[in-house]
Amino acid sequence: MWVLDVQHESWPIAGTFAISRGSRTSAEVVVVTLTDARSGRRGRGECVPYARYGESVDGVVSALKAMAPALARGQIDRVALQSAMPAGAARNALDCAFWDLEAKERGRPVWDLAGLERPREVVTAETLSLDTPDKMAESAKAKVGRPLLKLKLGSEGALDRVAAVRTARPDATLIVDANEALPPTDLTAMLQSLADLGVAMVEQPLPAGADDALANIQSPIPLCADESSHTAQDIPRLAGLYDMVNVKLDKTGGLTGAIEMVKAAESAGLQLMVGCMVGTSLGMAPAFLLASNATYVDLDGPVILAKDRDFGLSYSRGRVSPPLPDLWG
């Protein structure tokens, strides 16, 4: 019934993208194309396998290709997919391909099929790769007019980097992403210093396995879970530690799981951030549908690339517009 095609694509990054765990020069994505054997219509989805969560390109490709026989027999649809594959990058690509295909077959946009708000232009964070304070300040100046900047920080020199960027861009809203790297000792003092520098939010200050310590910390600024935040099942624990959760489709296992997680987070009184791995606009488009109600949107993956795919999202001075039908959904 459905014909599956799985492809690994490599997209060069403009320069080098560095976080506390290392650096890279390309985005390695996996693209799924799902074709209805009867109508010939096709749906696409993209995912980014992430080593931090035990994923690899080869592993994700193998997991997806293993679904081909059941898809060909029509035994797996989008609903059944949620239990047939675990949450993660592989399921994300296939789930989003199902949504795209359904939109084309029914002649209705995905946001309408999913009962979501009509998408509108939103402000997205633009990320400053981890570098020396001076170089991060230069990058911040180059992003003149972008209202929201996200700084990648490491275990050392965090305050110097933030201070340099704040001096360079006193007008910008600053959020920081520690990627689990802030030192647990004196974390309260560190958070106060970041607040004094005008930081509006801190993402994942401690390792996911050690963030229970946040229950004993009174942070002067909101804290957002990222590496600790995967699916709706994580929400009850996170609600006692964080103010916000970062919803990423490569972790929820697709738009279907992301919608479930958003509802759980809102019910628990948590604010939302909609984020991404570094990938093309095909990977950003489904996440964009969740952006309207998010406190922060961080869908700048294509901005980091040397080149995006055709019919990509339109970025202009820190704002991003809804995806075109030619791209997805």
C-alpha cells in the first residue's frame, strides 16, 4: 500500500557549529519519502540522528527500512506507528511523512488536520556557536536586528561569553543553552550572575541524570529542560524541576508525539519552547506548526547551513514564515 524510500543526506554547515560536547561541519539527516502505491502521492519527513541519545545514521536508516514490508502490506498507519517504533529520530521522519501524505491526499493542510492554530510568522532564536567571548560578540553584532539570540555555553568562561555578547547587543533578548555543562557547585550564584547580565532563560544547566538537584535551587530566571525532555511521559517529573520544556520532534518521535507532549506540558503549567536539531527546512516545517503558543521558538537550523533545500522556510531578521505547500504539509 505504501512504498518507503529512505535516504541519508549530508548538508554542509556555514563554518563550524560548536556546543559543549563538540563541533561539526555538516548536518547529517535522514529523509523518508512515503508513496501511496494507488494514488502516487508522496509525503516526506526528515530527522537528525543524535549520538547523545544513542542514535546513528546507519541505525536510523536500518530501523526505517525494517518497516518497509509492513508499510507495503498496509499494516502500519500513522496511529499504529506510535507503538510500532520507539520515540526518536526514526519515528519522527516516518510520522511526518505520514502527515504530509495525508495532507496531500485530503487536500487540507496539516495544521487543520491536527486541530492546530493556523501558523503565522514568529520570532525565532538565532544561535551563537560556542567560541571565544570576542568571536561570539562579533557573531552577535553580525546578527544585527535579530531580536532573540541563543548562546551556546560550556563549563568554563560562561559569564565572560555572555557579558561580551550583552555588550555587543544590548538590545537583544538573550537565552543561553548550557547543554548540561554548567558546574553544579555554586549553580545558584551562576544563575544570579546570568540574570544580572539580562539573560531571560537558561536551557539544561545540569546533566539530565543529575537535574533532580534543581528541586533545591531557587533560580532567578526560568529554566528549560532539553536533554531531560523527550516525550509526554517525562512531563510529571520535569514539572517539579523546570519552568519550561523544549519540544523537539526528533525526541518525541514526530509531530504526533509532539502534540501529545505540548498538551501534557500545558496541563502541568509548563511553558513551551519549540526547538530543533541542525537540519533543513523539511525538518523544521512540522515543528513550526507548534510555534504559535511557544514562549520561545528555536527553529534556526537552516540558518546554520551553508545552503537550505528548495522551497525552504523564509527567514528574515530573526523572523520565520510558515512553510510553503511545496516544502511540507
